[in-house]
Amino acid sequence: MGPIPGAREELDRLGRALRSQLTLMIDDLTPGSDLSLLFLNEPRVVDWHEPPRYQYAAEFFTGRRPAHVSATDLVSRAAALLTSAGWRQSTTTSREDPGRTPRIVVTGRHDNGCTIEIRVADGNGPVPPSKVSFSGRTPAMALREPEEFRWPEPIRTAETVTSGYVLCYECDGLGRCPGCGGRGWVPDETHGRKNCRACHRTRVCLICRGAAELPVSDLSSYQRGYYPELDR
């Protein structure tokens, strides 16, 4: 099946909108940050279930809040910026590690499915931490219709095997990995895909190395056990 009409264009539009909002907030809350480090150039696969789903995402872009701005003031400003731009926002305190400085998390959610998180160190010491991290994600979208995997045809058969050779006992002439059919991966209920243990992502049969047949003269005594007809 082919691409879903308009899906990539819509995802790109959401990616541009997300970048625009993140850029606005980074410039306002942590002026002087190096925006060349805000990587939102290409979507990546975040769900490998068929069909794969793609997402634009920026993870933990780091800036510094100005020395004269408190963590509380920055959080209030972040919430106001999100609200004025039409984002629903909420504020929570994260205490992921009891030994570390807690962080105030401002989360913004837009009707288009995009989310933004701003994490601010909530320090109370004489020199409070100034690190501010920004994350943003578009919704995960499928860009093509689901595809049903078709098992490949064998490279060699009993009728086409080369003289002096036998069909590979491991793949029976398939040439490709008999565990995954040449994909390099197999379906996984939890993650969508997992690496094929039979070929370790090489995609070919590890016994014949993709040839689909083996020379009789090179067979070991163990391998000849797969071909009792050779000893008749």
C-alpha cells in the first residue's frame, strides 16, 4: 500500500508549528540560547507497529534562566505564554530523585495534538540552579497504509539448483533469512518490531550467506547428515 494522501504534509505543518512555539518560548524564557541546537529537522519513528508512526520531537533542549528571574516567575511566564497562544497548560512539581533538586514542570497541550514541557529547577539555596529544559512533540502519525508482508520466493529450487550443489538445509533455497524472510526484524507485540535473532539483521541465511545452495564438496560430515541421498 502507498502513502496516505496529505499525511506527510500535515505532519510537516505540525512540526513547523511546534518549532515556532518552542522558539518563541526559548527566546523569551532563556534569551541567548543557541537555537541551532533545537533539532526538529526530520520526523522519526516512535511506534514500529504496522504501519509505523512518525513524530517530530525535540528532547530536553537546555537554556539558562536569567539571574534576576526566579524559578517561580519563569514558571508563571511560561504558563502565560502557552495560554496566550491557545495551549492548555498545567503545572506540577517533579521529585524523580529524592537526592536531587525538584523541578517544576509546565506542560502545554494544543488541540492539534502537540505537547510542550518546560522543566525548571526549583532551587532554594544561595545559588539556585538556573537550568531550564524544553521538550516538544507532535502527535505520532502513520504516513502510509498498512502493508502485509509477503514471504519472498526462493532463489533456488530443486529444479534450479546448480549441478554439484544442494539446496541449503537451513533456508531450503530461500537465500534470505528463514526466520524473518529477509526483513532483518520480526513483529513484536510490545514494541512493534525486534531484531531477528536468526540473522542478527544481516537479512540473509547465515549458512549459505544468501546463495541458497551449498557445494557438495564443501559439506562437513555433520552437514551431510541433512542430505541422506548423498550416501546412497
